[in-house]
Amino acid sequence: MKLAHAPYSFGAVRLRLLADDDLRETLVWRNRDGVRQQFKSSAPLEWDAHHQWFVRYSEKADDLAFIVERVDSGAKVGQVAIYAIDDDKRAAEIGRFVVASEFQGQGLMREAIDALMRFAATQLALRSVYLDVIETNARARRLYESLGFAVARSTDGLIRMERSIDDYL
């Protein structure tokens, strides 16, 4: 069962757990051309599949998806997630990064990923995070490198990047 987490704010953004009421918007964000092609499964998602994913997600304790909001206005900026949380290794995967089109290019998702790593370190007591990026997504790779991620390996068109988050403690 998923534990409740209070909204977590850092800088200009606040992370709050994804709710059923957010699903219509997140589906639109995820299905947008140019966005869905950056996911491992690039086919457009249908509502039923998206909703079924949310039902399964709601039961998983090791999977936290967040809506990113502007602190000053409450406007929904996008989505970030931390999943495959391994308490023994004190590590997890981060991803499912999607920005609403009206906030693209404003640096808010960079802040959101930074806030997510701070949350992982301070609230979940994790020591490291990793992510996978599609090899051809140079823009995302540059962003992750600027956030301190380093390439760990590359296989089948995916690059695994890792980062210690001890400096957030």
C-alpha cells in the first residue's frame, strides 16, 4: 500500500502525489507529439490503459508519481516520478518526466527534478538515483548531465545514467 506524503516544495516548485483528478491532463501531456516518442513505449496511450496503470500504481508502495506545481500560483507544470525504490540498496529510478506545453523551456522541470532528488534524499533516505534516457534524446541527456548524472552504461538504444544524492543530506 502506498504511503501518504505531504506536498514537498523547493524553490519555485511543489511536488504533490498524483491523484485521479490529474489523469486527464497527464494523459494529454504524455500523448503529445515530441513527448511520447521519448518514452520506452512511444505509442499513444488510451484512457483505459492510463487509468488501469493508475489503479495498479495506487497499490505500489515503491512507486511515487508527482504533479509538479508552481508554488506561487498552483499551476500544474508537469509530472515527475520516483519508482523501483529499493530500501536495502537505498536507490531508486526516477523518470516519467513530462512538462505541460505552456511551461516548456522555462527551467521548471529542471527545478522539479532537483526537488525530486532532494525529496528522495531527505524524505526517503535514499543515497542514489538512476534514470534511462533514449540515446537520441540529446536535450534530455544534457539536462541530466547538468544535474550531475553520469553515464553508467548503454544498451539497446537506452543510456542508463546514475547520480549520488548524498550532497542533498
